[in-house]
Amino acid sequence: MPRQRTPTYLYFVLIISLAFLGSQLLMSLLMKTSDILDEIDIFRSLTTGGQSDQPLDSGARNKHQFDDANKHCSPGNFQLNNDGICHPMLTCKDIQDNVNAIQHIGGGAVKQVYLARWKKYKVILSNLSHPSFTDDFLYGAEMLQQFQPNPFVTRLLGLCLSVPAIVTEYHSFGSLENINSILKEKDEDNVVTRFKLCLDYVKIINFLHSSPTGTHVMCDSNDLTKTLSQFLVTSDLHLVINDLDALPVVDSSKASLIKCGHREIVGDFVAPEQLWPYSGVEFNDAQMPGYDEKTDIWKIPAVVDYLLGEDVHGDVVRFNLFKLHQKCSSKDPTLRPTAAEVLKGYLDVQQTLKL
């Protein structure tokens, strides 16, 4: 018995039905994608205060606020709390007569740091810890002077070389060591803010490596905690470098290398070239090879990994930085990128992820 043929109109109905279902599925996917993008835009708007999603250039970090705080003051003067009042740089007499220590808040071998008051303002007073470290203290003071004014460097308010003493701007959040509690307190614990801090950190490294006074290496950075302590968090959640008494200069034109101190350095945080290379031989500073600014590049992935925190969105950033961080972790320092190349990579990621 011959097989019956399916009527042609049924094929037509089947095709129309499949096309309709496909269009409904496509519309559903498009609507879902649109919803996701809207959520991302809302999240970014909330976490960035509605600012433009255009990435910041290497020198634009917080520059408008820095300019606002200084545009009314002539060189050698400063303004605090954006109150519009310009004050001349504090002299030895000003510091001795009018800067009063309130509380000891930290210190080390080179200096002791105090929360202090000058007139109605809270400031930071740094005094020499011991005469044997006078050269280090004065070097830090010289760096502060040479780097002023600069949005990447804590603001110098006064200096006395005879005592010696340094007065700098007070930042209530303190050092970058406190970043997790700071972000929770400010209700800003999100990937946008955390990446902004990472970008600030890389910009500061780039500034130190390309400053007008030469290529400076961050020597007070033998572990993560010590490295974080070199930076202060501003009220608008940006970073400034604060501790400048261990920033030796590398002169590549003269093949001049540096060493961070005269003692043996150990640990996984530091770059391989900072470790004593001769196994089985007792450390001897005279035989320890020198190194350059690429030691700072080695440390970038570890610092940034900490700053990104444990939020799942941070893993997306880590994924996009993976190849760049692999280069930073090259055992051969000549294969590591420069700070400028690292910064470019970070700005590219910022633009890609619209952070």
C-alpha cells in the first residue's frame, strides 16, 4: 500500500511555527542582554557618581581636585581642606611654636610620626628617630620638596632642617594597609573603586620611574604590608605616596644599579634579583649584585591582587590582567615591561571593562 504524502500546507505551518518560536527566543535573549547591560550601567553610575566612563590618562588622576586645592595659592604656599585660605610654608619657628603633637601614630628607624595640630587644622608631624639616620631623614625631606606640588605625593606644609622636622597634610583614613575597612566604612567595596586604587598605585610607580629627578626605586617594599604602608588613602579614595626616605636613583645611562640596604633580603615578595644568589655562601654585601627599577614591576601583581579583594568581579579584572602580570613576573628583569607599559595595559583594561 503506497505511503501517504504529507500535505504541503503542513510543512508550511511547521516552518512558520518554528520561525515564530525562534523569533520569540531571540527577542527574549535580546531583552535579557539589555537588562544585564542596564544593570551594569546602573552599577557603574552608582559606584562612580555618574562620571564619564572614559578612562583617565596617566596624569589625570584626581588632577582637578588637586588643582582646586592649589590654584589660589602662589608657589611656596598651601591650602588645607579647600577652605580658600593660602598659608606660607611653615618655618622652623612656626613648627616649634605652633605645631603641637597630639598622638604618636607610628614610626620606624628613620622617623617618628605624630598626629598634630596647627591652628585649627590637623596635620602630621614627623621627627627624626635617631641621629644615625639623619641622612635618610633629610633625603626624604629633599624628595618631598622636589616632588611638590604633585597629585601623587603627600602635600608638604613645613620643613625644619635644623631640628629636623617635617609637617605634611593629614589624611584621616591613614595608610593603604587599612583599605578593606576603609571601603566597608565608605560603602565603596566594589570593583570600580578597587580598580581605581590599583590604577593609582601603578601611576605612582610610573611617576617614580619617570620623575624629573631620575628613576627612583621603592626600597621600603620588602613585603606586602611594608609596601602598603608607603601610601596614604585620601578622603576621595585615591592614593598618594607618603614615605620617600628610601627612593634611590638608578642611572641607566651610566649602568648605575642600586641595592636596598646592606642586609640580606629574603622572602617570596621581593624580586629574584634582590635575593642572595650564591647558595651555600654566607651573605656578603660587597659581593651582592645590584639591581634596578624592575624590582618594583615584579611586585605589582601581588599588590594589585590584594587591592582587588575577594569580590567575584575582581576575578574578571585579574583575567584581563593575566598576560601583563605574567610578564611582570618574569624571572629575568629585562623581560619585564616598563612602568609606562604596565600603565598602558591597565588603561586598556579600564577601557575594555568600562571601569
